[in-house]
Amino acid sequence: MTAMAVAGSVFGTIGALSAFPLRLAAREVERQHGELRRGVVRRTTHVVFGRTLLAKAGTARSNDTAIERRVAAERAAGRTPVSENGFLRLLGLMKAPEASSLSRQSLIEQSRLSGADLDLLSLFDAFEHDGEPYSFRDLILARKYAGLISGGASWGAIARSVHRSGPVASLTAKSLNVGSAFGRPDQIYLEGGQSELDGQLLFDLGSAAHGDDTLEELFAEAEAAEEGGDHDGAAALYRRCLAIDPSDAIAAFNRANCLRAGGHAAEAAHDYARAIKLDPAFVEAWFNLAGLMSEQGRDASARRHLQRAIALDKSYADPVFNLARLEFDAGNLAEARRLWVRYLELDADSEWAGVAAKGVQFVDMQLARTAG
């Protein structure tokens, strides 16, 4: 992806960036005619995975599994995962490494590192390059990492460790050992176990404090609380995020979702409207506000919001289905049928597709009966 390709792209972030303040990156993306937001929405085309995800609370292995699931989900949704370094290089804010020529497949074959581990290690900048073509130094690192994994280390342990040692390329001349040989599983050591790449014996040279840290940590804490079902706690944290950055439409949207889940409908409606005011193209906010209006029996408002969501994203099936249901309940059978047919064009395989197909059949029967 070249710098020219930034224009029109919508970047989302998962986890805080460890190497660069998000506000400065957002300013540069905007200058290059793209968008950068915390979190991920339907319009997101590229997802930047911040290296702070590696240090998330919880056991290392469970954290690794959660990251793997998230990366797979974003790929399945058609979004492109991007590493921190890859993102900064894309923006021209970080110098590209030396010329390289090794393909991904060649690196896998010569190093015996699995494709999945290679992709995850690349995504968290454990190589000079964040993707193909790779360099000869990347091949040396891949062979070292393959040896560590065969010794019991996980890709996550390696990724967490290598950034404690300065530039990853410096590890090509060092011997690495997995910690299980020294009684500490999943830790990476330099030769002889004399110093540790992941612990108190080595200073963390790869991170720097930024003014954005508090906001990024708050947002991550809010997401974790929301994921854990603490809706009131998450809403309070998102409110603190908005106090720091009142322009964050995603924080407003997330807070609205938490308020709605917590039974605070009026406040939720206010924050959905706030998210829409900040980002009029925020299709999920229009859709969720429509759902809230429908729950309150305000069908006319729900209909308008659903129509707006459909106009913004013609490939978004959910508002089409919900609008069909509203029209059916209102007795507008022909319009309900049209919308259900459109829904089936967008989604032919889900459980809801079966409901839509039955809806079409029912309306056809009714219309045939009326015509007869």
C-alpha cells in the first residue's frame, strides 16, 4: 500500500500505539485525505493493531488467543490488518527498511516457521519488514523464532520479548533461548540465560511516554469493561474519554451502546445523536438509534433512521431487514416484500434470510388472495 492509497482509506485502531501518539498519526492521515479513528466500524478498511495489546492483562496464552481471534475476525470482515511500523511507514513517518526480496512463502519454507506465526509476528513488528518482501535478516530472525516455538514459546511471548531489546534486527547476532530451560516457561532469554528479554532484568527501550497515554488507556479500559458486561462502568469510562476528546464519535457511540444495555434509553439516544453529529456517515449509529426508537414505539423515527442507514451503506443488510419488518407491521406489504427481496440479495444464507424468504412467500400469498 503506497502513500497515495491513504486517500479514501478509513483506519481503525485496536489497542494503543506504543511508538507514536495517535493524535499526530490522525493529523497525518487527515492531511493525506484518509480517516483514523479509535476502534472499528463498518466503514473501516484497515485495522492498525497497537503493540500495547501484547501487554494486556490476563495470562499470556489467553491474551494471545484473544488477539488471534480478533485478527481473524477483521480479516474475515474484509479489513486489512496493519502493524504499527507498517502504518507509520505508510504515512511516511518512519523510514522503510533496506531493500528486500524474499516472499512470504519462501520465508516459511526456509525457516520452518508456520504461516500463522509468521503473520502474527509480522503484525506486531517482530521483523524488519511488516510483510513481504522480507529481508535476509528477517529470515535469520524467522529461523530463531521457529526454534523458540519448537522449544515451547508462543508467538506472543516472542513478540512481547523482542521489543525489549531495541531494534529487532539487532537480535540477528544474538542467541535466544526459551525460558522453559531455566524454570520460567514462555520467557525469552539471551545466551546462557544471563539476561532476560521479557522482565525486570532489561530496561524497556522500545517505548516512550506520550501525552495520549491516559486517553488510550482509558479507552482500552472502557472496551474491556464493555466486553466484560460492566455496562455502567464502561459508560463512565467512555464519558471520561469524551471529556478528554469531545470529537471522538466512536467513544460516544460505544457509550450509547452501554447506556442502552444498562437501561438508560434517554441518555443512550443523546449519545447516539452525538455520535451522528460528530460523524454524519456513522451508519451503525443511525442503525442503533433506529433500534432504540423502535423499542420505544417511535416507528416513524425508527423508519427515518433506518432509511438513512441504508442510504449511507447500500451493502448493510441489517437495516434493510428491520425496515422490512416495520413496513410489514404497518401493513405496507408491497414495500415489505421489496425490502425482504433486497435483504436476500445481501444475505442469502443466515437464519434471518430464512425469515425474509418466508416473509416474501407470505406477502405473495396475501397479494394473490387479494387479486383473486
